[in-house]
Amino acid sequence: MAVIVLVTFAAAGPRSALLMLIGLGFGLVLEGLRFGFAGPWRQMLAERDCRGLVAQFIAIGLFALVAFPLLASAPLELSGAHAPVGFAMVVAAFVFGAAMQVVLGCGSGVLVNAGSGNLVALLALPGFIAGSFFGSLHLNWWTSLGSLPVLSLQGLFGAGPGLWLTLAGLLVLAATAIARAVPGKRLPGARLWWAAVLIAALAMLNLLVAGQSWGVVYGLGLWGAKTAQAAGVEVAASAFWTSADNAQRLEQSLLLDVTSLTNIGIIAGAFIVMQWRRAASKGQAGEQVRLPKRFLWVVMLLAGVVLGYSARVAFGCNVGAYFSGIATGSLHGWAWFLAAFVGAAAGIRLRSRLFAVSSQPVSHNTPASLLAPGRPAGGLTAAALVLVLLLIDYRVSVAINPFAAPPPAAYGSGLAPAGGHCTQL
């Protein structure tokens, strides 16, 4: 882990190293403490177990307690995850909610699961990258179908009242979930409490260092754009990538893109946890997800494309839109959550018709499972994918100038945020 941070520091400077470290922290917490987004939604809808969902509300509330004051104190240096509410955005959030239940992973979940060697995530991740890129090419058209101005609770009511309204809304959601949950599955245990606190703390650090809220989707779309550029596609000719900010990020190294850095860190952190567990169990790797029929491999890849495309059109996934959006006062975050949660209910039914995930180890008598890698090999495959992306990036990007590295943190720098975020047009 230290090697990853040190190499990033040597290549791109202190801010990139800090963001890589924050990403590693996200990966360690998400995988190590089993904190997720898609799974708890499924548990609430299918089993009336709200413990994971309530833990999400706690994490969002804790982050909001620091995000609102920070954004108010440094409006030029820090930016929230604010996006417009529109017709296409709501429909895309619904579609994303359904697709994430098919693969059992949102944006961060796919990264974590890929890093830990999950077969479904390894299939979905390349699709997610491609879908995010394709979505960026059509984003302007989708938003032209009609949307409201960007609205935030701070802008409507002020920072103080906006924070209290956010906390009140989260309390109402938590109370509703608890009331509908079955006894014994209502309040989070110590593990989820610790995870919620740590995720909120890491999100705060991300805001201070990057100058923007935690996000996932923009980085994946950028990876797709870089890959397309290396293949000879005129990416810079598209409306989205022609804008000055996006064109600059397309030209720069991924090691200078704040979202890419935390995404890579999440994959690496999850891989480290998987290896720790393997060592603790004396070489026994965790059970692999079984896809008993060949067509399901294609389904998971296509579901990844749908995830990426819909997340880009919806201005984010569970991290950038739901978690960061609500915690920084965006009305878009609330609309996204409601639409995606309804979509998740539909996705659960769709998934049950497509395939069943076995809790047993992979059966080598199942033809479609013969090519499935074990967890360690799957994690190495994810690591290899990241290395290939970095090599592609090295080929198509301008060399990093070590003497032009930004200050270690955006907060207090006097500079506007320079990173890309999924809530940006």
C-alpha cells in the first residue's frame, strides 16, 4: 500500500498521493467492513432488513454535518455535487437502480467487487467504463429534453437551514425504513456504525483535498475516453469533451484526475483486503460467484454498459449523486435516490428471472464456470486492467510536469476545484 502511494507521489505530486491514499481508505473500509449501497437496498426491499440502509443515512448525515459548513466557508475552493433535475435524469436513475441489482453493485460496488476478484464485477467493469463514455457523448442531447436549473438547499434556504432540512429528511427516511423493517433487523451493529463514521471521514478528506465531493462515474468515463482516443477515435470532437475543462482532463494524465485516483485506490484497497482474508484463512480464497449459463456472462457485460450509460445521464451513481449529492445539499440527490430506489425494486425481480447466484463454491462440472477465475486471479485481473489503462494513458497524455503540481489540498489553496465530477455537464 505504501508503495502505491509513494509511486503516485513521485509521479504526480502530493495531492495525487493523498487522493490515492484516500481511495485506498475507501476500498479498505468498503470491502473490509462490508459497507455497500446496492446490497442494503436489496436487503431492505427483499428481506425488510434496513440495517445497511440506515447506516448509509448515518454516513450521509455525518458527512453533511461537515460538508455544509465547509462549502459555505470556502465557496471558491470547494464545490458540492450539485446537478439539475430533469426528465432524462430521473429515468436514467431508475434504469441505474434496476441495473445495479442485476450486477449487485453500484459504481463503487463494481470497483470494490472487481478488486476483490468477483466474477460479475470483472465482467461489468469494462462495460461500465464503455457505457460511461458513450453516455458522455449523448449527455447534451438527453439534458436538452428538459430540466430544472441546478437547485441546492443552500441556495434556496441558506447553509444553516439547508443542513437542518437535510438531516430532517434523512431522519424521516431512516424512521420509515425502521418502521417497515422486521424486528431484529432495524438498527445497525457496531461494524456498520464504524463503517459509516469512516466513510464520512474519508468523504470529508476527499472534499478538502480534491476540492469536490466524492464521485466515481466521471473517472470511469474518462478511462473510456482515453481508451477510445488511443484507438484512433476523435474524442475531442464531441460536445462533451470539447469543453475546456473536459478537454484538459482528456489531455492530462489520469494521475492528475481526482476521481480516477480514488477509483484506482478503491480497487487496490479491496484487493488488499481480499489478500489479507486469504492469508488469515491460510490460503483459502473466498467463494466465487457462479454464472451457470454462458449467456449470463454477456448479460453482465451489457448490464455494466447500462450502468455506465445511465449513471452518466443521471449525473452520478450511488456515490456521486446519492451520497455526495444529498450530503452537499443538492435536490438532484434526493430525486436520484427516489427514482433509483424504485428502479432497484424492478431490478430485483429482473435479476431473479435472469440468474441465481449460488452460495456454494464454483462447480467445475458446470460448463459456463470452467473459465471463471478464482478470487485471487480475479483480483489480479482487475489490477492488470488498471495497469493497461495507465499504459494507454501514458501513450495518449501529456507528460506530467513535476514542478507544476497543485498544492497538497484544495482547501486553503485559493484555487478553484480542477477535477471532473459526474454532476458536471
